[in-house]
Amino acid sequence: MPPVPNLSGLTHAEKDALILALWQRVHAAEQRLAELEARLNSPPKTPDNSSLPPSKGQKANQPDRSERKGPRQGSLGRKGGGRPLACDPDETVTAKALVCAHCQASLDDTDQVLHGRYDKIDLPPVRPVVTRVERYAGHCPCCGGVTLAPVPEGMEQSSPFSLNIVALAIYLRATHAISYQRLSRLFLHLFALQISEGALDAMFRRAKPCFDTEVAAILARLRRARLVCSDETTVRINGRTHWDWVFQNDQVVIHVIRNSRAASVVAEVMAGHRPSIWVSDLFSAQQGHAELWQVCLAHQLRDCQYAIDAGDAIFAPRMKALLLRACVLARRRSALAASTRRSYLNRMDRDLNAIMVLAPTNRDGQRLRQRYGKIRSHLFTFLEHPEAPPDNNASERELRPTAMAGSLCSPSLNVWKHWNRVRIISPTRAALSGNHCFDRRRGKVVGTDLVRRTRHDLRRRQHTSLDQAPYHVVGDLQSLRRLGHGEPVAAFLR
């Protein structure tokens, strides 16, 4: 504690000034102390009352399950009885009894009755096929010119790894979030193929131009969209914080990684396009990009729950009940007539007016009341325009694989700073048989003709006729919205 100054030499005016300054400092300290005490008494952040991901929340222990008696019943949507038989087995083994096991009498085909039919599945060992290319140069004895011998397609002098390997590496890296180190070990352990991490990075860079054409088409569709939903989350690149922005709707999805969280990222991606409806949270950089704005109601429900946990019993409970009614109504908004939606909208506005006249005493309740006084006109946009969702959960689901990939394999290489992730969805696609993700990616990198002519099949099965697909095939990145008749497809954007 510093020594007390000598006050005997101060005049009355100087003492008054000192007392006033000390009074202001004490008042500021008391306010700061009250804020810290209120923060200590605040409820903890959980996935139910904040944007904390479910993986970081405290989970209750599940009850013990009783042991199943008898065979497991069939799952929802299929019958029980085990794995269905393959439609086209590669080999069939027929076993018939030659003699009776009891009296040793001979048995012919007329005595045989089918007892059972089942499949035995095995994976053959996959080993690389090395093709040595010896290319000669012919020296003309007449003119002295040198002529290089032509080589077959795909055998040019470049990387030693074929396009099949490149497609498989992109599929494993992008779809299954396998790090460079583990991907190198995977090729060595499963395929007896040694590929360094630098070679993997180099082949990814060489494969990127294969997707540029499709990416331009995807961005063109995004910049014509009437509805855009957007969100952002942090990612770590080279030990620094960046942001992964997602822009999506029912047709297209694009991930843009930038070192900025400003609205300039939105302006860069949209390139002057102003959609009719924008769906996002309350972040300032997400506002003002469209004629209409739908606030994410899921975020508002969590904020209301936090205010309830903090002790607000006046405003937040009633506001949460109203938002829950809106979410329930949104599930059938597409089936309602326009007049019915307007009737519901008027009713919701009247109920909101009754809630806004309340005077909460809790600090969190006051904060919510002030917020909804500003954005109340953007809470129920989905009732006027049913194509707009009431929340931004689809964008959060698109961002979830980024967080998962960051925890499984940190994208810390410089190449990730310049690559965007794009996906386009078409609800009219026909299904492709076999390994969809790998075949699509290989079809884009290798080319459909080369895929059809390739004799060395890593999967040892029939290739899908990709050239007969009714749409442009692009490598699959994240199959999140799996449709019953197809999977989303994706590309990389520089």
C-alpha cells in the first residue's frame, strides 16, 4: 500500500478536487466489481443456451442396456435376417452331397435339395502395378535431327503416380479428412506404395485445374441465387486464425477461407449480386446483403434459454415460447396457402407486441428486449417467403466437417490458404452404382474415357459408365445431405 500523502499543505479547493477524483475512482471500481460478481453468477455456457458445439458440452451417462435375446430385429426401413445377397457374385461355389452320410448310398442330382445360400466376401491384396517406359530418341542419319518416340496416353514423362492414384488420394484426403502423414502411411500399409507428404501435396496442386471449369459454373449459379444462407467459423492456418465462410442454399454450397471476418468477404464472393433473401445470425458482417433478412431462430432460442438460466422470468420465457411456435409452424409453411401464412404472421406480430411491452429487470432479459425491438421485422420472414428457412442450421451443418477435419488433420500447409471448397447439389441426379465418391473424383481427374479403358482396377469390380451420367461429374467432397437418389458433388476453387 503506498504511503498516505501529506494533506496538511493542501488548500480546501485542492482537497475537494482530490475527494472528487477519489470518489469517481471508487464508483468506477464498484461498478467493475458488480460486473465481475454478475459474471461469476452467470450460468455456464452449454450447447442448449449458446453456440457451444455439442461435442464440448457435458453429456449425461446413458442408461445400461439390457442384453438382447434372440436375433436383432430389422432396422427401420429394411427387413431383418442379415446382409442381403450380392446381385452379381464374382464366383459361385456349388456343394452337393455324393453319398449318404448314414448308409453310404450314392446320391444324384434328383436327390439334392437346396439347403442354404450365403455369401463369403473377401478383399484381394492390392499392390501397385509398375510399368517401365523406355522411350527412345531416333537420330536421323540424313539431316541429323532427333525424333522422340511417342508414348501411349497417360504414359508421358511427368509424375510417376497415375491419375487413378491421384484421384484416390484426393478422395481420402478431402472426404475422410486423412492427414498427409497418415495418408502416406495408408498407401504404404494397404497398397505397398511409398508416397511422401511432399509428393501428395504436389499431386493435389496438379489436380486442381481439373476442377476450375466446374467451379466457375458453380459460382455463376451462386451469384444468380435468390436465397443465400451464410455463416462463418474459425480455422487455423500456419498457426494463425482464419475464417471459413460458407454460402449455401438448396442448390449450391461454397466454403471460402479468408483471414478476415469483415463484410468484404461477402462482397468478394457475391461479386455485386444482391439476393432477395439472406439467412444468417446477428453478426454485423452478415447484415445488409439482401432485400430481406431472416434471422436464425435457432440462435435466438439458445439466447433466450441463456437468459432464462440467468434468472429472467419475465421476458425470455415468453419470447422463447413464441419462437418455438414459429419453428413448429415453419415445418409446414410450404403446405400452407398464402392467406393462411398471412393470418399466422398477423397473429405472431400481435403476440410479439404483447411480449415487447413487458419490462424485465434481469440484465439478460433487458438485452434481449432491446435486441428484438430492433430486429422484430426480420424474425418471421419465412412466413411471407416460404422458400426461406427459419434458421441457419444448414450452414452450421456445412461448417461442421471443417471443424472435424481441423481436429483430425490440421490444414496448416500453405496450399490450404488458397483453396476454397465448393459443392453443388442437384435433386434430379440419377444414382451411380459402386463407390460413388471415388468414381466421381477419378472420373473428373482421369477423364471418363480413360476410366472406362483402365484395366488395373484398385477395387477389382466393374467400372460405372460415368460418360453416361446425365450431369457433369465432379469429385465428391462432403456427403452431408445424402439424397436417396444421389450424393452431392464438389470441386476445389483457387
